[in-house]
Amino acid sequence: MNDNEIIDLFFDRNEKAIAALEKKHGRLFRRIANNILNNTSDAEECVNDAYFAVWNAIPPQRPHLLASFVSRIVRNISTTRYHHLTAEKRNSFYD
């Protein structure tokens, strides 16, 4: 299934769109999140949050490059999660 077909599934609000996106690009998204967070469970959570964000973002938008669009969302969510986890107040050194 190509990216345009996956985008069409999102426009049809078909839940198979997320499964098709995971099957085609999921490995890339998990690698991006894992490189930022260095924790597979947090990375998986960020990828799932990104799928939810894509589900809400695509019907009004129609991205030209689906993998780049979702990768950016994954990167932003993972970076936010990284900053949350490494904040000074949550750092065990200061406890």
C-alpha cells in the first residue's frame, strides 16, 4: 500500500490507516523515538501518541510526504517527553 492510499484511509476515517502506517513506516518511527529517548517503552508510547496526533491532523491536512510528516510529529513528541523526563526537579541527583 502506498502513502496516498494510506492518506485516503485517514480521510475515510478508516482504522486500517493506522495499521497500514505502522506496517509501512513503524520501524522508522520507533527508531527516531528510541534515538531520542534511549528507552523502548517510552519510545513506543511516543509513537502511539504520534499515531493519535496523525489521526487528528490528517483530515484537514493532506501531507505530500507521509513519512516525513509523521516523523516530525514523532520527533516533537519524543523531544517533549525527553525534556519532561530530564527536568532538573525530576533528576535523581537533586533529590
